[in-house]
Amino acid sequence: MTQKASLFKGKRVVKPSKITKDMDVDRELSKFINHCNEVKAATAANKDGGQLSIVKPQPESSAGEKK
């Protein structure tokens, strides 16, 4: 058992019932930062001779292709 187990015992994450614009902006910013970090990691791996591919499709392009 880890030390963290006693800290979070019995606690659940509850989504807020109302989503504000600030929360929406934060989510979009997090998505952008994550995407940039993935691209940086893939670039660094390719420079070192390895291969790291990002296989997740872009959300904007996949929605139009399915219909």
C-alpha cells in the first residue's frame, strides 16, 4: 500500500454541474499544450534515430470524414 492511498480513501472526483467559459478555455489550452508536447517528443525521438508516431487523429478532421 502506498502512502497516497490513505489520503484519497473514500473520496471521489465529482464533475461540476455548470461549465464556465474559463473552464472551457483551460481545457482547450491543456489540449494544445499536450499536442505540442507530443510533437516535441516525436521530433526528439526521430532525431535520436528512434521512431515515435502520434496516431491519434485530429478531432476536427475525423468528424467530417465519418459522415
